[in-house]
Amino acid sequence: MSTLKPGVVWGEDYQTLLKACKEGQYALPAVNITGTNTINAVLEAAAKNNSDVIVQLSNGGAQFYAGKGMEDSFQAKVLGAVSAAQHVHLLAEHYGVCVILHTDHANKALLPWIDALLDHGEDFFKKNGKPLYSSHMIDLSEEPIEENLAESAARLKRMVPLGMSVEIELGITGGEEDGVGSDDIDSDKLYTEPEDCLRAYEVLSPIGHCSIAASFGNVHGVYKPGNVELRPSILKASQDLVAQTHGLDANPLDLVFHGGSGSEKAKIDESLGYGVFKMNIDTDTQYAFAESVGAYVEANAKAFKHQIDPESGTPYKKQYDPRVWLRAGEQGVMDRLDEAFKDLRSAGKSLADNSQKAKAA
Ligand SMILES: [Zn+2]
């Protein structure tokens, strides 16, 4: 088995990691983060599970990272994404796992965000010899397919010299995430046509590496079950069509599972056999953070109302210190990720080579 240097991976190392996932029929969770608390929780959980992992930012997450108070919200989305990536570049290698850095959905209105991140990315590459992000996602699934592919191709051409990949979306993921997507769409669009995957493969793979978020009934967020049905067989049909048309081995496409939160475990498991290497998770880790903080606040209610107990005079400094209750939130995220690493079968499979670190210790 090949090993990789711990830290952010891109280019050839990204391909090595992706191949290991597909050959081993496991996937990495792509966890949407909002600040250093959630980034560190993801890195710590990955290290604890000896799994590689994907740290992902939505445009809203990036804006929050820079600060909701920043007057220019577009600039906040750009600078927040740059700042978060720098945090991960600096710290990831010290957690001893491989980390893919990714941005989440960018629809047509958000293409200027991607273009600005590529400006920063080219600058970063000149200074550091590596890309700022391993991969960006461009989601033009609401546009006609030829426009989707042409716009994605144009960005991929800029990304290739930086050693970057692109993720595109074909068919529509239901639900809404950070202002991208919609609740009222034609349910046929929730299922990608295998012919569209073939077309994407033919347009994009000659330019560079692309992964595909193919819809098979996925929905962002967690809703009452029953409205849509996950059909992983659509992924298999897409893989088979591309493999047969181009005489390739099984599962030639690198597929992404969006809306992993709240999905049936058996459907997650089935999709791992069809070339899925990345599963996005956001809603479930958001809830895990909130649930843990909520439990802490409930158990220490007085410390959130009084600096000193009005009757006994006990100081509550140790209870309201943000490091304590934010840590409870981090712990909640880590517990939920223990489950994700297990569901995706990535636990214990990190490719990171920590022999240098072991020698130093
Ligand atoms: Zn998504």
C-alpha cells in the first residue's frame, strides 16, 4: 500500500488517496466546517479514527469564518475561505492524517467566488508550490448541461496547473444548503441521467481531474423519510455506461454522495461499491455540535446566568469559560464522526506515513 505525507493532499497524492478509497470500497466524510472549533474537531476525529478526511467550506461557512460583521459579504466569503485553508495547511500535518481541502456548492451566482478563490490560489501556489484548495465544487446543475460543462471546463483549465481537481453536479440534490438549491423542484431532476455522466466524462476528463456529484435521490438536510427514495443503482448505471463506451475497468467515475446526513445506512453501504469516494455531511454534525452544547448549558444553567452564584457566592468562571462549552460542541462533532468513519469504512485506513513523527518522538 502506498503511503503519503500527512497534511493537505493535492494533485498526484489526491489521486493516490482517491484510488485507495475506490479500490478499498470506502469513502471519506467531507465535513462542512464553520470555524476553528469545527476544523479542529474534524482533524482530531480523523486522527483518533486513523482515517483520512475532507475539510469542506460552503460560501456561508467561509463568510462566517471571516466574521458575520464584515461589511463586504463577498469579500468575507473569499477571505474566510482563504483564512480557513491556511489554518488547515498549517495544522493538518500535525494531526498525522491526510486532508483534502474542498469548497462546497457554487452555483452560477457564486462563480465570481470561485474565480476570486482561484486568484488567491494562483498567488498561494506561486509562494508555496501547492494549491490553496485540493478541489473546488462548481454546481451548475440548474443550468443546461452544456453550459454546466463549459463553465466547469473553463475553471478546470485554470485549476490544472495548480494541481487541483473540480467537482461538478449532475442532476439536482434536493433541499437547500446555504442558499444553493431549492425545496420545490421536479422530482425527476433528483435522479441523474447516466448519459449526462458520460457527456461530463467526455468533456472534462481530457482537461483534468473531475469528480461528479450524481444525484440519486439525495436531499440536503434531514427530513421526515418518505418523500424521495435513494436509488444507488443510478450510480452503477452511470459507471457501467462510461466503462462500456470507453472500454474502461469498472467504476471509472469518481463519485460524490451529497446530503449524507440522515441517509439510510444500507444505501450508504451500497453506494460504496459504485465508486463513491466522498460523502458530504453537514446537517448531522451541526446538530451534534448544538446538542452537546445544549446539554452542557442545561447541566450548568446557573453559570450562564450568573458570574457568581447569587446565594452561595460560588464563582462560575470554570463553567462559563468558552473553552469548556465549545469543547463540548467539538466532542459532539467527534462522536458523530466516529459513526461516519465507521459507516464509510474509512476508519483505520489512513494513508498518512507517520514514521518520521514516530522517530522524532
Ligand atoms: Zn451538496
